Amino acid sequence: MKSMTGFGQAESQNENWQMRIEIATVNRKQIDLALQIPRHLQPLESKIRKALCEKISRGRVNLSLKLSALKPSAQKIQLNLENARAIENQFLQLSKTLGREVLPTATDFLSSPDVFELEEQSHPEEVWPLLKTTLEQALENLTQSRLIEGQALKNDFEQRLNTLTQLITQTRERAPFVKEYYHQQLSQRLEEAEFNFDDERILKEVALYADRIDISEELTRLDAHISRFQELMDGETPSGRPLDFLCQEINREFNTIGSKANDAEIATSIVFSKTELEKIREQVQNIE
């Protein structure tokens, strides 16, 4: 079981290039990729996205890639004429406003990061082997980070599931006394009212009410849901969505038991159970 929160980074180099990749992930219902890569490597974006999607099923993924040339011949300075003209036009506007000529200097152009751009001289496909190796290592480190976080969440889930199991056991043990109590109360009232116990309508009504307050099916389904919850936690496949669905189903059974049982002790147990379940459900939102 993996958390959607994690961080992984990797660095590598060859004779021409040094590369650093950082990947940070947070929880999201769907997969959401945000890539920051050099402009000249954008043709490789589809390959990067494919590699990410093969390892990550959902979550917000922020990837940052930095590439540095180890040889000066692998770089060149590119002049952005449009940005240079834009700076000059701003000085012309300033001159008109002040009523005197104000000219830009070389320092003004050099201090602007958008006028002179350092462009890496590399073909994307030549960089891909290095990028692929670095990306795989960063993803491996990210996976380890998410597994560690996932194990911490799993430990918390197991403790809370144990608490739920104990509360369900208490409810199961209390259920027969509810039926007995109802039977005694009804019998007493019928005796006081001098009803005929052989009246078929009364017997039918008693049977119907006994069926309505029976929670054995709900308790059986709760056992199955919790067992399935444990199986998903122990599995290798992404389990966030099915775990969230199970939380909804468990909550549904608790609501049904609470409405059917009509007993103070069971009602108290259900309140505590739903409180624990809500804490589980909040954490499930962080599971991949």
C-alpha cells in the first residue's frame, strides 16, 4: 500500500551532460502531471509522461528537470530580439514621460533574463538515455518514499480496525438482549391490556418487529467489509478507491444498525464506531 504523498530525486551525468530530476507528489482523485523541463527537451515530454503514468496511478505529480552542460561547446547564447525591442520601447516611453532622453545601457539588457538565453546544444533523443536512467532512479526513490508513508498509514488503519472489531463484537453480544428485552416489555403490556396471546394478528406483529430489529445481516456484512479492507491493505495494487468505497459501505451498515437496534448501548457503540471510521476515511484519501 502506497501513500500519494512522497518525494524522490536523482542525479546522473555522462561525458557531456549533468542532469537532476526531482519528483514531488500529493493527493488528488485523478492523476495530474505538472512538468518543468527545458524548452529544447519538450519533444520528450510524452515519453516522460508515459514513464510517470506507468508508476503512478493517481495524485498530483510535480516534476522538475534541470540539465547542465559539462562542455562549453554544448551551449550557446541565444538573443531574443523581441524582448530586447520591448525593453527599448519602455525606455522610449520613459523618455516621453520625463521630457528628456533616457537610453538603455548594456547593463539594462544583460540584467534582463529574457533577452539573452543560454540554450543547450543537444538533440532531445541524444539526451533521452541519460534522462531515462535519471527518471527511473527518481521514480524508484519516490516509490520508496510513498511506501514508507503508506506503511505508517497502514499501521494506523490496523489499530483503528481493531477498535472497530471490538466495538462490533460488543454490538453482536448485546443484540440478543435487545430482542429479549423487547419481548419482556411487550408481554407485560399485553398482559396489562388483557390481550389474547393467541391472536394471530398480535403474533404476526411481534414477528415483524423482531425481524425489523434483527441486525445479524448487517453484522455479517461488516465482518466481510473489514476482512476485505485488510486484504486490500496487504495487496500490491493501488487500493485508495476501493478502500474509500468500503468506508462508505461500512458507514451504511452502521447507520442501519443504529436505526434498527433501538438500544442505548448499541447506539453508543455505533457512535464510537463511526468516529473511528471517519478517521480512517480521512486517511484513506491519501492512499494511492
